[in-house]
Amino acid sequence: MMTSVMTLTTDPVKKLRHSAQGSRTFAESKQVRIERAKSVEPNSKYNIQDGDDNYTESPDIAVITSRNDENVEPEKKMREATMFLTAARRISTPKVNRACTPIEVEDLTEEELDAYYFDEPEAEPNFSKFDVKKYYASMCEKDDLLPSTTFLRQIEKPTCDLSCLLMNEMDVRPIATTLVNNSKITELDLSENDLGSKGMHHIAEALRENVFITHVKLSRVGMDPTGVRYLQECLKCNKTLTHLDLSTNHLNAKSAVYIAKLIQENDFIVELVLRENDLDDEAGCKMAKSISSNLTLRRLDLSWNHIRGRGASEVVKAICENVELVDANLSWNGLGEEGSIAFGKYFMKNHTLRKLDLTNTRINFTHLGHILKGLKLNDTLETVKLTSNPFTTDGAIAILKCLELSSTSVLKNLHLEDTPVDDEFLDAYEELQSIRDIHVYHKEPNKKKITSILREKKLENYDPMLLLFELMRQENMRLIDLFRQFDKDGDSNITKQELKDGFLKFSLELSEEKLESLMNKLDLDENHNIDLHEMVYGRRQAAHVRHLASNDTVGRLSESMKHLQTLVEKSRKQKYDALIQNIETKQETKKKPMYRRESAASLSFEITGEGRKTLESIAPINIES
């Protein structure tokens, strides 16, 4: 038996040297640690208290142990030596597991005793102490810029509104750098700032790295095709952005190439706003395929663009073929006939769309038939807006009749705010409400009787300028189209004779006095000609009178304007009836054999009901021709 006497000291340096001695055995080491635990607080049952970072001074304790080293296997000696050396390295900075409950130290095993003293995990670094405001200030100082107090106030809030701050590409650079690691902001608004392509590059790089921002608004930021390309490339990697607003940036067909790639390659954007841009029919054709194949887009806003013709047809087809789109806004685009035909052909196959906005899309009475063909067979649409379309009261009644006959339609809200209605419309509305739950938003009908003075009033009694632009409105013509109708020689000027001939083309004859009055009002430079700028001025004056009439609900002005509208409609109807009667008269004549030299104009033909509607929808033509 070997007997050894060992003295325990509180000096960390001596502890390290003492515990590293090779003569200490495993049992001795355990006994030393037990005595050390007792010396921390002798009067307690070895409970380790918080704050005991150093051992209390106590008299040297003699520890006598005995051990027969001859019976210990060599492998066990090696393991014990390794444990002793590990404990020696740790003994200079003793650690206490403060999560332990009061226990008897003598009852601990070797593994439990090591864990009790030395196995406390290291504290993880606290990244929440990172001062993002100081970081942003340092970035501004680096670029020699003044920090934005608006950004500093919102830097730790979920919504960050930086719109209308007149920032340029340099001002947005430190903001973009700060946004890379910002975890608080989820909605970012940078509208009404002059970012340009370089500024968009900084924002795109921030969105590439940031994984917290879900809503971004970049309206009116001076974005060009290069800026759209930066955004499209960064969104390949971004999987958190769901709402993107790129409105009012004059995006054109060149930008549409990258917008199409953005829609096709990103599978996380839910809402895309492209309103008030310069997207035309070419841009519509480029984006149509991507819109059709996208599987995540739920809301698409293409309002206030220049999509018409073939582009309108392709976009309508893509919207109808998309299997996820719920809300589509195509208002203030020239869908016209081609877009309406596409709706009639593909809309019945759509089973996801819930809301459709076709406000002011140049849908007249003839085009409305195609829309109703698809609307009647659709089984998901709940809200449709057809405000400010020139299909008149007859078109509004036709919509209600179509919904009454439909067995699949689930339409709940129909918007017809600017369409004139009458008692017949109200009767059809009441009948429809008795069948299904639907709400129609419409104008209040004019239930006042026309006074005897107005009843005797004719078209020639009205202001010729109001008559001119009321005719343009009912014919669903643009101002440039009306100007070209009157400008026969194409010299960009309208003479008095051309003005007279133009009214005759619409079957309206004005007296010399009225023509002279109209020339005086429109000929601002008094050169006896009316140019396009003067026509624009006249239209503004007429629009001002219409605005006053719309607010004058009880006065004579509104009543006069409505009477004028009725008279113009009656005149147009009489003209079309005369046209159809002339064609039917030719149809009754005996057909003559057509020779090679005979003019094709003498060939009689049969006019069908559909052809009759087509003739009613075309622009006025000269019956004599």
C-alpha cells in the first residue's frame, strides 16, 4: 500500500501545478474535488450558490488516500491521466453549473462530478445588441451623407415608408446596405424617389440577400429597362417577396421582356401591380405566355396602360388560362372588339377568377354580346366592373337578362355607375333580385318629367360645341378620331365647310349661324381654321359644362344636358334605321347576272341579323356612297 499526503490550496497557479502532478491517482483527485466543494460553504450541504466565482479561503486540508497501483490496468491508467490533464487545464478558471439543485457531493459519480464543475456550456454571443442605427450612420458617414431621420425612426418597425423624400441613387445606397441584415422591416415603400437604374441596382442587391421583406412598392422611381433587369435577376433567388408594385414608371415594350421573365421565373410573387405605365399591344403579347403559365400570381393590375388590339386579345386569353389568378384589373385599356371576342371564347373555361375590372375599356353594345357569352357560362366570378363603357341603357338591361337566364353564374356585385338607366332597367333589376342575391351599383334614373319648354327644344337650339362633343361621346370616339372625321383633306386643320360636311356625315345639319358660332368659340387664333389644340380646348369647355350639369341635380342645366343626350341618341337611331332600310330595299331588287366588267357594287346581298348589329356598331358612313 502506498500512502500519500496532499495539501489543497486556493491559489489557482498552485492548483494547476498541483493537479498536473503525475503521482496523483484517480481516487485522490476525486477526494480533492469533494473537499474543495466543502470549502466553498462549509456550513451547508455543499450547495453551490450563485456568485461564488472564487473559492473561499480555508485551512489546508490533509487528504490521506491509499491505493494499490499494481492492480490497475495500463489502459485505465492512461485514461485517468488524460482526465487529470484535462482537469488541470480547467482548474485555473473554475466553473459551476448553477442549474443544479442542492445535492450531496459525496454521492456523485466521476462523470457527474466532472459535469457538476466543468461541463457548463459556453454562452452564445448575443447578436441582438447589434446597433443597426449606428451601422446606418457609419455607412452614411462613409459616403459623406446625412442620415435620413425618417429611416432612423422606422428602422426597427415592420413598415418602413420612405416615399416622397426626394432621394437619389446615392442616398439610397446606405439604406440598401443596412437592409441586407435587417430582420425587422417587412414592408418597404420607396415611391416618389429618383432612384434610376443605379439606385435600383442597390435595392436589388439588398433584396437578393434580405429574407424578411415581403412587400415592396417602387412606384414612380424613374425605373428604366435596366432597372427592371436588375430586379428580375435578384428575384430569381428571393423566396420571401410576395407583393411588388411597379406602377407609374413609364415601362414599355422593352421593359416587358424582363417583366415576362420575372413572372415566369419567380414562383413566390402573389400580387403584381403594373398600372399607369406605357405597356402597349406589343408588351401585352410578350407578357401573355408568362401570365398564362404562372402558378402563384393571385392579383394582377394592368390598368391605365395602352393594351389594345392583338395585345389585348393575348392578355385576356392568358388571364383566362391562368389557374391561380383571382383578381384581374384591365380597366382603362382599349380592349374593344378583339379583347371582347377573347373573353367570349376563353372566359367560360376559367374556374378561378373572382373579381374582374373592365372599367372604360371601350366595350360598346355589339362588343358586350361577346362578354355576356363568357359571363353566362362562368361559374366563379363574383364581382365585375363595367363602368364607363358606351353600351347605353339597352346594354345594361341585356346584362341583367343574361344573368337571369344563367344557371351557372355566381355573380354578386355588378358595377354600372356611369351607365344611364330607366324604369325598364329597374323592373329587370327587381325581377333578377327575386331569383338570386345580387347587388347592382348604378346611377339614379331620371324620374322627372321633361318640361314643355325642353320638349319643344330641338338639336339646333343647343350650343353647337356641346352638340359636337356629345356626339363624340355617344359614338365612342377619341378626340383624334373625331378630328380626322372632320379633316377631309388631312392638312391638320378644319375649315368651316369641312365642319359643315362633318355634321352632315352624322346626319346633323347646322345653320350658318350655328356654324359661325362654333367657329368663333373654337378658332382661338382667329385664322379661320380649327387645329387639334383648339379642339382640345373646346372639349375641356364641354367637359366643364357636363361636370356642372352632373352636380346640378335639381336645376335646369342637368335637365337640358339629358334632353340633349336623348335627342342625339334619337338622331343616331334614325340614321341607322335609314341605312338598314336602304340596304333591305336593295335586297328586294331582282338579282342580275354579274359579268366580268360589271362593278361589284351592283351585286345584291342578303343581310343577316348579326350583320345588322355589325352595321350598327361601325362608325357613321355616308349613305349615298
